[in-house]
Amino acid sequence: MGGGGSKENESHLLETLCDHEDAINCVALSEDGSLLVTGSEDKTARMWSTKTEETECLGVLKGHTSYITCVAITNAYIITGAADNTLRKWDMTTCDCLHVFADHTSRIARVICTDEFIFSTSYDKTAKAWLFDAEDSDIGETAAIRTFTGHHRGVYPIIYIPAVDTVPEDSEGININPGDLIITGSADATARSWSFDTGDCLKVFKGHKSAITCMATDPQAKILYTGGGDKEIRCWNINRGDCIKVLEGHTGPIICLIVVNRLMYSGSADGTAKCWVREFGDCTRTYRGHKHSVVCAKFSEGILYTGCGDAIVRAFDAKSGSVRKVFKGHTNAVTCLTVCGDKVYSGSSDGTLRVWDCKNISEDTGFAAEDLDDDDGEEGVDGDDDFKKKQLDDLDERLDDYIGGDVDEASKPASAASKAVK
């Protein structure tokens, strides 16, 4: 890797965990940061300790009949979604599957959950809401309590916006506030807002020219941000449904979005991440040096971490744009990452979960991404040029499926990008 002093900025690899037998597609971290869960192409999810000196596998969740696409954690339970068209609820203390939610007719794209409800999206063109404790209710064993129908292609990102006021439970024991909103984004190039109470579509957000791949809201849940395969980020008034502004600057499809206070960070297939001032729509920083798509990103304590198709995780000083550290070791695309304490956890198509030291990373001298040699990033993928090309082509195929193709004829999607409960 080029750039003066760059070796000092290469991160220290703490652990390489090879328990999964195939690619890791998704990762979730518990609210208290003590448990990490990974979902894999090998049809299993695994639980990992984060508080022990060495990361330990605490259990394996087996039962899905196809690859796992998404995962979420709530209290002592884990929810997984898979390409077998089902969601499963697991007891993390016993690894038992407590319930199978089987009302979707195509693979699951996203899952988010609260203490009371589970929300899912699917390539069957619908989103659904389920009772979290469905196994204890009188409602059908597999039936969703709401199905949000109206999109014309697969549904990807989903956001739940609860109303502030509380309401008494209805006759079925379901506590839904009439003001609760669901927002979904789809390959049909639209986002839609829904009444959780009635299941009715309230607004259709039209303007994108390609699939909506990721979404976020401002902290007050008044503004919706959507990223699309058309290279645009659009800002919407959620109540009115109109487009406020269009953020342009990326030259490839948008893959991930993160809102942090007044700022927003985006990752793209153009090999860059960008920082935007949400209020004005100005791009204030471009994070360069990636040699493939920026698939996932995480902001923590002033550092923007990016996971890339070139098999490298990078840590940027969010304010200056300089690279603080590069995390090299994966042999295939990084598909997901998270930060817990002074460690970064990254999952990859190479089937490994890697643990990196990011202690005191904000104090490192760093170096400008613009100063990197042109060959930076290629060192992260082992093997000859043909092997590298095959790996990157595989990621491209996944991203094409996720970003722009006809989902009814598509193959596997890229791993989950942005999931949020607002």
C-alpha cells in the first residue's frame, strides 16, 4: 500500500473466526453490545460473545432450509429471515426455534422488530407485520397481523415510526396506535408510507428512476431519505409526501445511508462514501481509496468505517476525510460490519468473521485517502488476477440483483444494507 507511513496505519487483526461454512450475509449487535449474531449462506445463524477476551461462539441456530438474509435481536430473542420465505424466532439461551413465521411467498429481504412486533419485507412485493409473541396468541400460527400490499416489485428497506401517544389494547390484545407509520422502499422505484393500524397506503414517494435500495429518517422522523440505483439521494417530507431536494454527486448506485445528527453518510457502487449536510444538501466530504463498491458503513465516535467489495474495511476520520486505519485480511468482499467498544467486527463472502483492534483510532495520525497509490485495496484479495476478478464479478452480480433487476427473475441479493427502527 502506498503513502508515507501507511504501515503504521494498518490495523491489528485480533481474531479470524471460521465457524461458518459459507459467506456471511448479515450481522446484528444486541442493545447492550454483549452479543453479536451473524447470518450465513450456510443456512445458520451464530451467536458470538463480545465481552470475553476472545470471541466465543455461544450457539448455532439451525432450522432454515436456505441462506439467511437478515437478522435482528430484541431482548433474549433473535429473529432471522431467509431465502426459504420464512422468519424464525429463536431463544438465545437455548438456541431453540420458538416460532416460524411463514406467510411470505418469496425470500425475505429485511427484518426489524420491537418488543411487540416484527416487521419484514420480501421479494414477494409485500411487507408484513407479525406479533412478536405469536406463539402465545390466538391468531393463526403463521399469519401476519398486517400485510402491506401495493408495491409492484420486491420490497427492500423498511422503517417503523411509532406515534408518541399510547393507546389501550384492542379486543385481540394488540396495541397499535393509529398514528404508527411504516415506510417501505421497493425495486419499483417508489417508497410508500402505511398506516400500521389499518394497513392502508398513505403516501407514495415518486421520483426515483430505479430501485430504492436504502432509507433513513432524521432524528425527529419528519424527513425521509432514500437512496436509489439511479445514483440519487432524495429527501422527502413524510407527512406531505413531496420531494424536498435531490442530492447528486455519486456516479454509481447508492447502497447504504446513515444519518448522524445534522449529517448523513452514504456509500455507493462508485467506490466512494460521502458526507452531506442534511439541511442544505451540500456534500462536504468524499471518502476515497476504495477499489470497489462501498457495501456497508458504520459511524462511531467521529470515525466512519466502510466495508468494501475489495475485501477491505477502512476507518476514516469523518471530519477530515483522512484514512486512520485499513483493516486487511479478508479474501473476499466485506458484506457487513459493526463496532463494539474498541473492536470492529466484519463479515465477508469469504465465510469468516474477523475482529479488529480500533482502540484509540481517532488519535492515529492517519493519511489522506487521495495520497494512496492506485494499487491500494488490491492487497486485501489473495490469489491471482483471475481469482480476484471472479470474486468481484460475484459481488457485482449480487448488487445488480439488489439494485436494479427484475426481482421476479433475480438471483441472490446483496447482503442487507440499511435497517432501522425509528
